[in-house]
Amino acid sequence: MVTPARCPAILIAAPASGQGKTTVTAALARLHARQGRRVRVFKCGPDFLDPHWHQLASGAPVHQLDLWMNGEADCAQRLHAAALESDLVLIEGVMGLFDGTPSAADLAQRFGVPVLAVIDAAAMAGTFGALAFGLRHYRAGLPWAGVLANRVGSERHAQMLRDGLQDADDWMGALMRVAPGDVATKASAPLLPERHLGLVVAHELHDAMQRLDAAADALAATPLGQMTLDDLQRWAVDFPPPAATSVAPLLAGRTVAVGRDEAFCFIYAANLQCLAQMGAQVVFFSPLHDAALPACDAVWLPGGYPELHAATIAANTAMQASLRAHVAAAKPAWAECGGMMALFESIALADGAQQPLWGLLPGRVAMQKRLAALGPQHLTVAGHTLRGHTFHYSTAQSSAPVVGRTARPQALPAPDAGEALYRQGSIHASYFHAWFASAPAAVAHLLGGEGVPA
């Protein structure tokens, strides 16, 4: 019998992107984790990068929550499972609190999770109170935790911000603004550096844990950071037991090799979980550094940053040969976004330089200065519809056969829109990032599962 779960939970939101949500979420997770508390963190929306920081901070897997991509039942199951084993559940929002359909506010209201608003107060005083009031009261019935001021200039500035609040109980404290490079001692400096696809992932920085500890130390000086486990019970949420579900063992007895290294790192932890639930044995390899694939029945090349490692990819001719042998043996490969890019013949980099790639797919890709595509998408494969998203700065030109196209939610595929699904021999490839749990049978088709035509 599945039991109800009750656990303190907070959704960390903001009026817009760039306000400090990720820093505060990671700092709060690290602060409680290093005190011995069990913390589970979720990311609202289809984000690959923030979860790397949250996993390092909390010491636990981080899954995405999106009412469209996951579906309500999947979100309910993940939250209930986390609440059963945790002292605190944190959810980082996406963009602004009410941005998107569905929005972070929709998620908070659906599950009754109180919202903590993080506001960059660097260039404001009394308007801070107006923003806080608006976020709290814009939608009736929104669960509310309070507001935290970020990038505050001084103690006097913090007092001005606090004085502007209509409800003094909303005040959760202030994080001070510091000069760049001061991250070793204070947290509200640029803790999490960025590049064209978003945050630099935590494992690329040798001082990642030091940065998290600095953030946690700064947060520890605020009313929010000084809350005990008993204090946090004011934000306790009841997560009812979800309906029982099961995943058919469509990949039973099959070994799926998953590329994972600094160039191929856009992997939903929930996708690995789904593969295991389907009965697959998952093994990892480095497309950049390994000389050959491990023994496997299928390959998944996920997205990442092949454009930053194009020369290394091209130089690894042993891996190229191993992939060619895999495909020549009619073994399936699913190449997703950056994984697909590496399989083309060449890439034009942002500086105009041309770099050869592995050449398992005909055609080439070119980096752009602006986003080429962004947003939720769905893709029908073998009669089953996968949900997911697209997010890339490159464009592709290929003569490989197009066997499908993605479409936006509530839209039908069109020949001149969406992302192409290419098929070349046993390779399926697309810019589309798939959420495997939305259609395990489609994943089994891409990876050649039992009873599923390849």
C-alpha cells in the first residue's frame, strides 16, 4: 500500500530569468545537506544544466517537473517519492513565476507548494515591495513562503527593501552584492558562470563545491538560512499517493551504451531511470576519450557541447570506427541534438572555422550567433508520441531521409516546421530532446527493443 507523504517544500521563483533562482536553490540545498538533512531538488521545465549544480549541492538525483512534458501524474509520482524520503523538497522555477504554459505558478498551485520569490534588488528600493506584493497577489490562491532580496548593496539598502514590504512576515533576508572574483568568500557574486547554452556545468569547475559552500554561508546569515527543521514545517505539503503505474520491460535483456562526458552531458536522470525500468542494462562511455564502444545492443548519444570539442571528436578516429561498425551491424543508435551534430560530416564554428566530424550522417552543421530553436515539442515515433523540447544554436543541412517532424504542443507536424527526425540505416537522429517516460514504446523503437521493429 502506498502511503501519503508530508514534507516541507518550497518552489523558488522570480519575476524573470537572471534574478538568482539557481544560486539560492543550490545554496539552500547545500546549507541543509551539510547539516545532515535529506534534501531533494527538482527543476521546473526541461533544463539540463541547473540540475548539475543541484545534484552536487544536495547529493541526490535531480529530476525535471513540467506539467506538459512529464504530465501531471508523473510529477505527482516524483514529488510523492521524494517527500517520502526527504526532510526538505526544493523546486527551482523557470523564467518568471507566471511565464510559460504551464508556468512555475501552475505547478505550485497544482501541488500546493509555497513560493519563495527571489528578486534582484540591485537597482531598486520601494519598488521591491511592489514587486513582492504583485507576485504574491497576482493570482488568487497562490501558496506563498516569502521573498528574498538578492544583490543588495548594504545593510541600509536591505532595511529600505524590508520597509517597503506590506507584510513584514514576507521578509526572508538579503544576499549582498559583491565584486566579481569575490566568490571564494561571498555567494551573490557570479557563482555560476554562463555560456551560450546556459550555465557552465558544475563538474567543469574545480572549485564548484567551494562556490556552493560560499553561497550556503551567505544564505546562513539570513532569516531563511537560519530556519530549523521545525521552522520549515510551516511549509509542509501533503503529497497524496499517486495512482500505481508500471513500465513494460521493452528493453529487457538489452544493453544500452550511453555517451557521457564533458561534450555529451545533456542527460535527464529520469531518462536513465526509465531505461532501467524498461529492463535495459545501462553502461556509459566517453565518445571523446574512449577508443571503442562497450559491448552493447544500442547506443544513445545525448546532447551537449560538441562544438566546444570538435577537434577532439574528429581526432578520435577509433571511436568513429567503432560507431561505424556498430551501425554496419544494424545495431540501433539514437543521436540527440549534440549527439546528432557529432555524426555529421563537418561543423562551421562560430568564428567561421570548418572542422570535420565523424561523418556517419551526410551533411553539415553550422553554429549561429542566435538561438536557432527553443521550446516544447512532441514527436511521434512508431505511433507513440514522445514529449520533450528543443534548444540549440546550430542549424543542420543533410540529405539523410526525414521520417518525421516535431511539433509544438497542441499542433500537428508540418513538412516545413519543427525538428526533423532523420533515419540513416540504423541511426535515428534529431535536434529533439526526448523525455523517455512520456512514451517508453517510442524509446524502445529507437533503441530496437524486444518486439519493436527497428
